[in-house]
Amino acid sequence: MSFDILVTAPTLEPAGRALLDAAGCRLDFVSFEGGRAEMEAKLAARRWDGVISRFLPISAAAMDSCPSLRVISRAAVGVDAIDLPAASARGIAVLTATGANAQSVAEFAIGLMLAAARDIPKHAEASRQGRWEKTPLGLELHGRCLGLVGYGRIAQRVARIALAIGMRVVAWSPRLHLAGDIAPVLRADSLQDLLQQSDVLSLHAPLTAANRGMIGAEALDLLGPEGILVNTARGGLVDEAALAEALRAGRLRSAALDVRPVEPPPAETVLTGVPNLILAPHMGSATTTARAATARAAATHLLDVLLGRPLPPEACVNPEALAR
């Protein structure tokens, strides 16, 4: 038995492709230039058994155009680009490569903290331009408090690295009470409590309707003028207009964002020209190790569903679809 699989990216890392080739899958790829329009046209033009998705959003209408579709497997972790209720209603399993990129993103989050605390990009650019500048002075992370919004796999790895640096680590999420003992990480009673304790705030929560814009003017004021914000989760968690105002007014020391509400962002946004701000192009998981792991997980999970093999429970975000 072979399967027709659409890959919504120009390539799939060899670790994932080898598994699909060995299973006899017939693959087609969406070009970078063609993007969403090409993906939707290809979905409608052929009977597909599965999709391996990386960045492109998949709507209910796109699913309806391909009634044979049984599984969408993300070569990534987040699923906010997928219309999850629509997939569940149509019996389409949505899978995620949970944990495959956790170490890479955690290391990148720590890197952004260090870069923001020591003004590394600013000093590096000055040095390239021939200016030997050592001010303003940076901050040591040792002895400071790191606040984690969310405490999943990535946040837990961030916590371990931060503890090794000598930081005090406090975490909060609405479901943290289910996590059991998390010592030596401390628990905050609320988001407000976390913000009041934190010198550095690192976001590791999924984006939902309830938490969109959760880091706004009030939250930033609680971090204070020496506070640092790092976001490697989802851009929509941060109110960018409030962040721009806080940085310009000196009510926040610095921020480092790897994710934006719209990606790629327009050429001009409310953050254009804002001081003490580091912007990265959603590259927290962009390492050879993480990309290979996510591709391997995406291919394995997809084949598990299509071949009726046992699937790791955490891999499927809508198990009700599997029941159908």
C-alpha cells in the first residue's frame, strides 16, 4: 500500500523523506514562491492521504477541497495555523512533532536573554563600524529572576539552563498545578505575581483567544525599567504597540522577539525603529538537529496513522478525529 502525501514546503529534511520513501509514499512539494495559493490548488487537484505541514495555514475550505485527506502532520510544534475544529469535524487527525525542537528553541531563548542583557547586537554593530564602545553597561543574569509563562518541554529546558547560570526561576501557567513537583523551579500564584517577581520574562505559551495580547502595557510596567522580555512562542501573545511605547519611554530595558503576529511582518510596523529591541525571523528551531528531528517525527506520526500503528498520545492534538 502506498500513500499520496503533499509537503507544504519546498523540501523535507532527508531524515523524514527517507521514512516516507521507504514506505512507498508518493510525494509532491509546494514551492516557496507558490505558497498558500499553490498548496490550495494542489490540495483540490488530487486525492491526498496526508499533508506534512510546516508554515502554511490550512483552512476548513482547503480541507473540504480534498475529501480523501486523513491526516495533517506538522513538521513543527504549534498548530495555530490549522483550523483544528474543522479538522476534528472532518475526522482529520492533526499531529505535532512535540518536543523535537525543544532543545534548540530553549538554547535560542537563553541566547536572546544574554544578547538583550549585554546589548550584544548594538555593540557588535558599533564595532563593525569602527566604534570601540563599551557603554551602556550590561546586566548579569546571575542572581536575577527568570519568569516563565508556560512550563512545557521548552520552558523546562530553559529553566535548567537558567538555573545553571545562577538565576532564580519562577513559572506560571493556568495548568501548572497539574505538573506535580517542579522544584527547584518555583510556582507563581498568578501571572501578575510572576511579573512582579521577574527581571526577565520568557514566553512559552501557545496562542489562544484567551491569551492574545496578554503581555500589554500593564504587564510591561510590572516588569519595570530594568526588565527584559523574550518571546520565542507566538507573536500574538505580545501587544506590540504597548511594547513599542514601553521601550521608547524607558519603562522596559529591552526585548527580544523571535516571533511576530504576522509572519513575515510588513516592512513597516509599530516596532520599526524602536530602541533596545532585538528581532529575529522565527529561527528558534532553525538548527540541523531540530529540523531533522521534526521531519522524522512528522513522517513517523503520519505513517503511524495511515498504517494503523500505535501513535504516541502526545502526538495527536485532536484524538477525537482518530476515534472517528
